[in-house]
Amino acid sequence: MIRIRKRTTAPALLTTLGTADRLRLEGIFSANPVACQAPRNQQLAAKPAIYGAAAVKAALAADQHGKCCYCESKFEATGFGDVEHFRPKAGVRQQPKSALEKPGYYWLAYEWSNLLYSCEICNRRHKSNWFPLLNPAHRARQHDDPLWRERPLLPHPCRTDPAAELTFNRHVAVEKNQSAWGAACIWAYGLNRPALNRRREESLEKLELALFVASLDIDAMSEAHRQTTLTMLNMSLAEVRRFITNAQVVRKQAALDSAEYAGMVRANFPHLPRR
Ligand SMILES: [Zn+2]
């Protein structure tokens, strides 16, 4: 995870159709709160055609550089991606296995600040409806309740820098300074799931090779050393120069917000440029 810098102006659809539907949902709740709090009821189902519209998804994807807000994987070649609600819209669990509490944060279903772009695995298999609070008695239960009383146990990636709580031991995510937030993130988002760890490990090994190649100065070598290097690589001098140039580009981009697994890269190579 890294801090996400989203555009401040919401896609128009959310403020037009989204606002109208939020008022509709609030009216349904106000008319019959008991029915909306009943287990498994669908009274306050938000409309995916609005919060998950192509324009909303495209804006989130652009702001997050095509990466999942939690695991930082670039998944668009193999997955549709979810519009993730940081505060769950349809029901909430204080504990991962506790009962689903209704109605959830229905009034935030179209709220731009509550929306993120996530891979299906982080959203559906891991975070899902889990949204723990330090004091669950302070949870907002309906649209008139204040959110400021809540102290979420998961950091919002747009509001806090996860690097203060979460770091990496090579490719493995670890909490920083025994941070409860960091530990909660790793657990909630499945940041050490085996397949993800393998991807990060491969990515780290490729980067280490690129950093080594980027540091080579083929023109400063003695003629004998240069010939030995070219023979060992089975490449021409022009090919090696191109190889080094490409590696230098990798080095320049590896820790930018747009880079896959930038959080891991920054933890391992804090000297690499971030902008
Ligand atoms: Zn993910």
C-alpha cells in the first residue's frame, strides 16, 4: 500500500444521479428504520450502475495508476476490478466472523471520498464487509449520525501514509514498530497471501538485477574487461548499452506512485526517486 492521491472533484455522475439516489436511500431508511436494520434485508441496495459506472471506474483507475488500492498489483490485464467502498455500503462487520450488521454505510455508496479501486481478491476475499472501529459504540448507523466519532482500525489510503505503519522485509509485508494498523492491514487485505508474495518476490529480484545493470559503466571499463563482459553476456556493445539504458529507466521509475509494488520497493530501496 502507498498513499493514494485522488482527484478532488468527483465524476459528475456521482453528484447528479448519485446524490439523487442517496436521497432516495435516506428516505427509505427514515420511513422504516427497523426494516432496514433487519438481517439480510436488501432495502437499501445501492445501484452498481452509478457507483460502478465506467466513468467512475476510469477516474479511480487513472488516479491509482491502474493499481489495486491495497495490494498494489496491476491487474487490469486479467481482472475487471471493483469499485471498493472503504466504509462498506451494504452491511458491516466489527469482527471478521461476526454477524453482518445492517444497514451499513448506505449514504456513502456514491461518496467519492469513500470509493477506491481494488482487485477482486483484496475486496471480495479479504476486506469484504469488515470495518472495525476502536469503539464500535461510536459507529454511525444511519445518515444523520456523525462520522467524526469513529476511529477506524484500518487506515484510509487517501488520508494517511501507510508507510508509517506498514513496511516490508524484502517482499514480505510486516507491521512497523508493532503497529496495530499495520498488522490489521496485512490481515484484512491478505497482503501476505502466497500468490501475491511470489509476485512481489519475482518483482524484487528483477529490480535487483536491473539496479545492478543500471550501475554498469561499459565505456569506463578497460578494453579487456569490456570484451570479457560482452562475451559473457553474448551481446554486442550496442545491445549492452541499450540494456543499461533500459535498466536505468527501470531504476528511475521503480519507486514512483505509478510503479507496481512501490511500497515494497521504497522499503527496500529508500534512495530511489519517488517523483
Ligand atoms: Zn489487491
